[in-house]
Amino acid sequence: MTAPTTLDLTGTWDLDPAHTRLGFAARHAMVATVRGHFGVFSGEIHIDQADPTRSTAEVHIDASSLTTGNEQRDGHLKSPDFLDVEKYPELVFRSRSAEVVDEDTYKLYGELTVRDQTHPVTLDLDFQGSSPDPFGNVRAGFEGRTTINRKDWGLTWNVAIEGGGILIGDKVKLELDVSAVKRAEQPK
């Protein structure tokens, strides 16, 4: 069920880290899916309700905040074999344009930077609604997803497995559950 959408969405919104999940999923050993997320990030969304195609978003992610629930795997993903968080501490997404698909569905076209390599990505976004919260804030929710090829960003480490195949799939699903809080308007 979608929350009320009668609120004016135009303005600047900040991601609420306590209620937002920036997740990912990749195949492991050709038979299972490993999921994880980043716990430290900041971001803002500028919404133009009159012309949603002019809306933008920018998100900065602390690469070292990656977690999959397994310390050994997390350490490997943070190593030079993958994200190399010592050398590249931040991942960044910047949108370039937005497209309205229908009343609650959008495409956000942007660029994702990982390990100082920037490539285009398209996020499919579903608007979940907006409403005031009990603390006087206005909130909006979005769910998003896309699939990328990790090799495009230089994340090529892999191992062949017995019986054929590879240890880690090349495709990575990015999964977003976003709660954003509208900034109070500044007096003019």
C-alpha cells in the first residue's frame, strides 16, 4: 500500500541512514546468493515535483562500512582484491537525469564511481509515498534496484571452482530501500 502522496515533494531531502538500506547481492559458488550492505553513507535528493525529470540525487558511501555478516568475507571484499578501501575510501553515485515511467515509477540515470572508475548506471525507482512523521518531519520512501557488472569497475578477482564455474558471479544487484527527510525551507 502506498502512503499519501498529496504532499509537496519539491525541495531537498536528506537520506536517513537509520531507515535506509544500500544493499547488494552477488552469486557465490554458482549456487547461492550473498547479500550485504553499506552502513555509513550520506546523500541528498533534490525533487522538482513540477518537472520530475529535473530531479537529482547524490550519495557518498564509506566503502569500509561494507558488511555481509561474515568478518573474513568482509575483510576480503575491503582488500585490494576488491574495493581496496585503504586506497579508495568512498563510493559515489551522482544522477544526471530522471525519467518518469508512470505515476510512482522512475528511472534515475547517473554515474557510479568505485575505485576511481566511473561508469553509467540506471536505477529503477519506485516511489513508496510520503507523509509527516510523529517528530514534525516530512518523509518520502523509495525502493530502487539495478544490476551492474563488477568487472566494469575493475573488480575482477575470482577463482575457478571444481566442476566448472567461478566462485563469484560477475553481476551484482544493487538494492535500495530509501527513507528521506525533507529539509525545512530556509526563510528568504
